[in-house]
Amino acid sequence: MQELNENFIDNINYCREQEIKKVIIFIRTEKNVILLKDYLDKEKLDIEVIAVTFPSNEKMYIVNDEDDVEEFIPPASEGTKVKNLLESKDIKLVSGSLPFEGIVIPGVNYNPYKIIEQTFNLVHQGLGNLIQALLMATDKGEVYPDERVVVMNNVLAIDVSGTNTRLLFHPKDGLKINNIIQKKQATNPE
């Protein structure tokens, strides 16, 4: 049986201390988000879970060990199996395009929004992905503008206030990162 990532437990404790009532997690499969929801239910914590994933049935591409390009659809965005499973566990699923990704034009590698993601990733690798998950959840209406939430993955979490994609850099209604929650560092016993 798989256990919940220790960093997730720390992030939930942070939510409890800060009285934050929503957690957003970007998923490719249902495993981590179900473990998280089961933990919240076991602990009887009133924290809503929102899973964010790629657009429904959109093909992704990876390069395999033989340098061939393979098509795949992430399980969380393929069909309705995972969606129905998450709904049965009272987990909201937001499926949509990542705001910083461009339209695929074969042979062209120009995306003016990529610089935004790369700039966030200078602060911490993966921060851009967390910001996009927040934007997707806010644009979908699962998070309200200026609502305080925690967005997390396996290695990083942020305490952030909701904002829409269009208003990301607005001086009043734009992105507000309240805290970057670092993962636990392994201690070296002497």
C-alpha cells in the first residue's frame, strides 16, 4: 500500500495552522490526490481538494529511450474513468490548457508566455507549474480571486491568493504568493 508523501502531510498541517480551506494539486494520475483526500477524511479535516490536469483527451508526446517520439494521454485526462472516481470521492477535477503553453505549430518554437514560466522556475523548478494550476482553478471558478489556497506537488507548495490568468500581473488583483513552503530536508545523523 502506498503512503502519502510526507511533504503533503506537512502542507496539510500548514493549511490547518493557517486556516486555509482549499488545496490544489496538479495530477497526471489519480493516485496522489486520492491518497491526499483519504488522509484528510481520516483526520476529519474540512479542507477541499481540487485536482488540476491537462485538457481532456489531449495527446502528449515523450521521447523514449530509443529517441522515438511516443504519443500518450495522461490517465487523469483520458475519458471519464478518473473523473468519475474523483467525483465519487468529492474531489473536484479541473481540466484545461496550461496558461503558459502555446499552440503547437510544427517546426515553430515560439511562445511568448514561456518566458513567464521560465522566470517563475528561476525561483524554484516547478513553481511555474503550480502558478498555472492556480490560474486554471481560478479561471474555472473553483477558487475565487484573492481566496487563499495552498497549491502543491511532491516537492513544493505555495500559499497563494487566487487570481485569473488575465489579471496575473495586475497591481491590485494579480498574483500574491504569501509563502513558498519548502520540502523537508533529510537530516544527516552524525
